Amino acid sequence: MGITAKEVNELRKQTGAGMMDCKKALVEADGDFDKAIEFLRKKGQKISEKRQDRNTSEGAVFASVNSNGTEGFAMSLQCETDFVAKNVDFQNLGKEIANLVSNTSVGSIEDILNLDMNGQKVSEVLTENMGKIGEKLEIGSYEKISGDTVVPYIHAGSKLGVLIALEGGSGDLPGLGKDLAMQIAAMRPIAIDKSGVDADTLEKERNIGREQALAEGKPEQIIDKIAEGKVNRFLKDNTLLGQSFVKDSSKTVEALLKEFGGAKVAEFKRVEIG
């Protein structure tokens, strides 16, 4: 049967697939739109299978909080190329999944993939979009935190997202949370304070300090003191509370928190592409 340009264009509007793909699908389906859509979805499945070993090193990070700002999430939607990551359809797909997640309590990537999205599972939607886009798509990371005040932050370029949860405090806590999230994005702390740093990491820094002091010919009786100084400098540079505040280096983040009624950082998470 003959397939008209109007029919091809209508299928393209419904699916987002290319014109030639839509025409082929309609020909295969004898003009039946539902069968044509199924054909395109199967094409997406074939693309998915072919590209399983492809590296999804590009993409974008999406983050959001619930209506009362006490629970937040960040996730990465990943693809193969930066060109696709910047594509409007890819960005809209990420936002749609993020909006779905923000209104649903999920705890893992698997939970997200099983969510219902306009009558399909998210996993099926991703497969279908692989057919349209021609690249492997996957949710690469997912983090979720809760607290009295949860603030999300997406760094310029959408390759990095930060979530931070504050407990207690007073004043502009969302503003404080944003400043601290930007601090975390820029300064990459590994923990909130010393209690969150692995003992093996501290011992490694301690040993480096000892070796450096010995190599410099320092007296034996001060080697351990020098090593502890090395550990303290490491903690200052690599824990959030110990770092100098990026907007005012005259104070530490710990001192800044005291200015907001003794607010405490309960938790933070980074989600990054690459």
C-alpha cells in the first residue's frame, strides 16, 4: 500500500524517529500506526543490544527536591557523545525522568527503570529512545538524601550535581546550602569532617609525612609531630568543615555554619559524568 508524506510526518511527531525510519516502519506495518510504533521500538531494542559494550562517558546530571525540601535526589542520564548530551530531546528525556523520580520514592537505579512513564517502564522508554537517537542510553548514577533542609545544585554544563542536607540552624538555609554545594563542587571534599575519613587514608598520609621528614633529614624526635602536621593539613584541605570558605577565605566552613544558628551538615553527595 502507498504511504503518504502526511502519515510519515504524523508518525515522526508521535515517536521522534527519523523520516526514513518512520516510512520504513509504516511500510512494514502496512500503514498500521500501532504496529509501526512497535516496529520502531523493536529497532530501538536491536540498537540497545548492539551497543551494550559501548562506553557512555557523556551525558547530563539532573537533581531535584520534594515539595517541602526535606528529600532530594540526583541522577545522571548517560550517552556516548557530548553532541547527544546537548540535544534538546535528550535533555527533555532526562528532565521527564527526573520529574517522575521527584514525585516517587525510589531507592535505586533498578527502581527508576521499573517506574511507569506514560504507560511504559522507564527502561522501555530508554530503549525506544536509543532507536531514535542511535546511541546507548543509561542511568549511570543515582543518589538520594534527606534532612531538615536539602538543597540541590547543578554545576554549569550539567556534568556535575551536588546534594547537601542540613540539620537545624536558622537564617537563609537554602542560600547556605547552595553556597556549600558550590563549595563541594569546586573543592571536592572527601568527607564532612575527620570522622568520615577512612583510617587507612589517614595512615597513608601519616606515612608520607614521615618519609618526607626523613628524606629532608629532620631530627628523629620530631618525625611523628611532622607526620601529624601532614595529616592535619590533609584534613583541612579535604574535609568540608576544615576547608576555607570559597566566598570568604578568612573563615572556614565550620565557622560559617556557626553564623547560621549552628546549622550542621548531615550529608552530601556528588554525581558526576566521567
